[in-house]
Amino acid sequence: MKPRVAFFDFTGCEGCQLEVLNFNLEIVDLIGAVDIVEFREASSDHSDEYDIAFIEGSQTTDRDVERIQKIRERAKILVALGACSCTGGVNALKNRFSMEENLKVVYGDSAKLYTTIPTRPTSAYVKVDAFIHGCPPNRNEVIRLVKCLLTGKKFELYHDPVCVECKLAENICAFERGEFCLGPVTRGGCNAVCVTGGRKCWGCRAPVDEPNVNSEKELLARYGLTVDDMLMQLKIFNGALEVSK
Amino acid sequence: MTTKEVNFTVHHVARIEGHGNIIVNAKDGKIEECKWEIPESPRFFESMLRGLSYSDVNFIAPRICGICAVAHANASIAATEAAFGVKLSEQSILMRDTLFDAETFTSHILHTYFLIAPDFLGVGSVIPLATTHTDVVLRALRMKKFGNDWADIFCGRKTHPISQVAGGFVKFPTVEQLKWIKDKLEGEIMKDLEISVDLFKTLKFPDFVRETEYIALTKPDEYAFIGGAIGSTDCKPMPINDYQKVTNEFCVPQSTAKWTKHLRESFQVGALARFNVNHDKLHPKAKKVAQAFGLKAPCYNPFLISAAQLVESMHVVENSIMILDKLLTKGIKPEKPEVKVKAGRGVGAVEAPRGILFHDYTFDDAGKCIAANIIIPTNENHNSIQHDFDKLLPEIIDQPQEKIKLTMEMLVRAYDPCVSCSTHMLEVKFK
């Protein structure tokens, strides 16, 4: 029997699911190898049993928390897909303010009609078997994970920082262009797409497991920056990270 | 009439971006409840953007929506440029406009083929069509992939864009890339689009009309997608800075998204609204597509939003062929975006694929965002969907429950809602 694959969306932009639809012609082959039993963005067919559950988005209401626990009970393998599920992503920017303040800013006098809880990554609520980082995730990494799961191979995350792929792409260092780049401390696997696109790294794939702390401190000092500046910048995509660790 | 109860809830309507519910409760043809509910978890972007620098704001704002990220990027950048008084070069405007055409084209193809067509072919998704209608699915994938590649060449990555910034672009396509896009648009894509029109014009769209107000950006000399004035079928064009007088947002208990109204009980935005307001500025080939669908302005059938999307797909293809001709004739050269930060407020308005979108920011003198207001098209349409429901349900209440349910879901899908922007959409409760 083919493995049953399900996609569940929580609080997020649904860009991760869209990246899966963007496999384009490869998706036709992938569909042949698995049964996609839940994919609400693209399908009205439902199922309650699945071997692999992909979780997109953060859990930001009590209802979300209940739902993720139910999904965990029914899923053999649970994968956090994308930054919002892996680290809280940009949704965690709201954690810089009290929830009352967030509600008041958005809903004004009607704030009392609504509720919200601080953004947490999925791993704060349930066991996560695999992480696919990024905002959005790299679609090739999703394909690689599914292939590993189908063939029983271990899925390994890319270990090196973004700088390695950035050098291979022959980019001018973003620091040299006056940007504050998080490439030296961020997990690669994205082909340094943002620096190649003329910008800098925002750290959406979360910090590497073992950052080269001394080298980073030297680099920051050379450009007149501090560790606190770096942590502030890192918060844009990783504001809920201490909770996931 | 025999005693008949119609009770259903469609929880989290499928094949829309975001979550929404439909609740229907009727007895003997008497409707007790007919409600469009939005239970999506709010994101709090307007609060979250506070304290970020303008360039971070422009990079983060597209994360409001995975499907229309380029539209959000452009509304965000336009608001920032308005606040700082930035003037774009002719080259930047041409690059921006063809990037936006790529967004419109790709989103319309995704919507018509992946989200709308399955209803007419009697299946739950495009997935079974891969075996029964392989040529149709391959054509859809081919067009969508091309649309992504077209956008990627200008912005680095369609979800989420990288290379467009306030003041222009930081990466530039090569002549070969421009030629490649133009050849595709004139060749394979034009052919695929013509076949698509032939296919979709054979589908029988439900016969339903509700006259309402239609709102879209408008310009005197072009079919507007970025900037201009706020046009309406009911009144003269209004300045973009007065957008709050048009949207008049209000909170309703059944929705985490805010609703809107202008001169009537509700207004509609999106492809059909743009067609109704700006049809005379369409490219001649797009006008021919409208004729093929029997689409005449003003059209009051919301199910024909999909037809208007195909009309617009042809328009943006033709428009971009002209833009690429200009870029190829003049030659493309790297230009450094010039931005002088100053304290102030700016409003940006664009036509996202699903309707008019506003970003409104206030910056301090260091360029940090101190206030943000964002009004998205899906929210503007919630009130219109509810009023369509109120008229549609009595007209179809004698039909079998499953048919009623499907027709109501199809109506919601026709609007191409993108609820995650705000909130998620569609639970049809026949309770």
C-alpha cells in the first residue's frame, strides 16, 4: 500500500503548500508514489489516517493546539514544513508585544471579540520527527525528504552555514555592500538565494547547530556591530526559537 | 411542497487559500440561517510590522500571502515609496509592471485550472485529473511553471520575492532571459492560453445575478494594476489616500476578518470588478476573449469572475509582450535604487489577483515603521459573498442538499478568496 501523505495548514501564508504545488511536473511523479489524502488548499477530499503529516504554520490559538495534538495521535511521521512550524517564523514577531496590545492594534474597540496566544513552534506542543526549514522551504528539500521516507533512508539537514553556498555562487559578500547579513550563522540548503538575488540573509532557515562564535564576533566587530544587534536581526524569523530548543 | 430540512455546515471549505465555513439551516423552504463564517487565526501583521525598518517591512509583508506575495510586496513598496517621495525610473516601472503581469497570470491559471475546473469535471481536486485529463493537467502545470519562471527572472523567487526594493530593483535580467520570456509569451503560452479559453468557454457557469457596486483601481490610459485612483461603478474615481472612506471596515462576530462596505450594502473587488470598471482599456485580444465568454460590462454574475480572469490573463500576456519589446529595444542596464528616508506616511494600492489591496505605513525619521494598516481584497469580498448567499440560497433551496452545498462552495471559490491574508474561510454547516 502506498504511504498516505497529508498536509495541514495552521497560522501562516500557505506559501509552503504552494511550494509543494510548484513541484510542477515532478509533482505528477510524486503523486504516483504516494496517496495524498489531505491537501485542503488544492483538494476537497479528506481522510483521517495518514503515514506522513506535513504541518504548515504556527499554532496560535487554543483550538490550534488541540488540533495539532489530534494530528500527532494519527500520524506515524510528523514533519514541520517551513519556518512558521519549525521556529514560529515571522508570526513570532507578535511575541515582542503583549497579546492584549496586538489585539488592540488590529481590532481596536472590537478586540474583546477575539483571542490569540503567543506564537510557538510546533515542537513546543508535539514531537516533531523531521524539520524542513525556510520561508519558503526549498522545494528540492521536500522532495529529498519524501524520497528518504519512501526508501527508509535517514533524512539529514544541510549542516553548513549559508556562506558556503554563497561563496560557491560567487556572490560579493553582503557585508561588503553595507548589509547586515545573517548568512554566517544560518543553516544553508537554500543556495543562498536571497544574497544571489541582490539582498542579504534574514536567517529564515534558523541558526546552524554549531555556529563559529569567535569568527562571527570578529566579523561583527569589523563592521562595528554587536552580538545584540545580531540577535535583534535574528528575531525577525526566529523570535520564538528559545522555546523550540 | 413536501417537508424538507436542509441543514449543513461546510467546515473549512476546500480549494481556497485560507479557512472559511458555510452554515445553512432551512426548513420547508424557509431559511433560518445562512452564514459565511471566517474562523481563521489572525496573524497580527499590522502589529508585528511595528518597530521594523522599512526594508525589513518590505521583505516581511509578502509573507502575508503565499499566493499573492508579489502583490503584497508591491503594495508594501509603493506605500514606502509614497512615504519617502521616491520617483521610479522608466526602466523600473517597466520591470515592475511585467513582474506584476507574471503574478496576475500565474495566480489566474492556478485558480481557474486547479481550484475551479475540478468542480465542473465532478472531482474533488486536480489530482485524479492527472490520469483522466492528462493533457489538461500538463498544460496547466506548464503555464503555471512558466509564470513562476517569468516572475523569478525579475524578483528572484515568486514566493517570497527578493530582488525588488523601494526605488527599483537590485538584480537585472539578461537580454537572453528577456528574449526567452517574450518568445514563450508569443509562442507556446499564447497557444496554451487560446486552448484554455476554448476549454473554459464550454463549462456551464451557474446562472445567478446580483447587481452591486464594483471597485477597482483605474487610470485614464491603461488597465490599472498598480496605483492610479480608486474607481467604482457607482461614482467618480477617488484618491488612493482616501481609501478608508471607500472600505469603511467593520467587525462582525462571525469573522476574524474585518468586513467592508461603500455606497451599497456591499461591494465586490477582483477580476470581474476590474473588468466592469476598466473593460474599455483591455487589449483587443483580451476583448475577444471576453466576447468568447459572452462577457459584457457590467456583468453581475460572480461565477463569471473566472471568465474575467482568463480575459485578464490574455491582457497581461499582450501587455508584457509590449513591455519586453521596449526593454529589449532600449537595452536593460543596472540602476541603483535611490531612497532618502524621512518621517511620514504613505499609502500603496495595487490590484492583487483577487482585488484591490492597500498598505498604509507611517515611518519615523530613521525609517522604522511606527504604524501599519493593511486592507486585503478577500476581506473586502466577505460582505459581498454573504449578500450573494442571501440572494442565491432562496433561488436554489428546492434542489437536493448536496447540490445546494456544491453551488455555495463554488460561489465562494469563484471569488478566489485568499483568506490566510487575514483569516481563513469556508465551513458549510448544514446543521
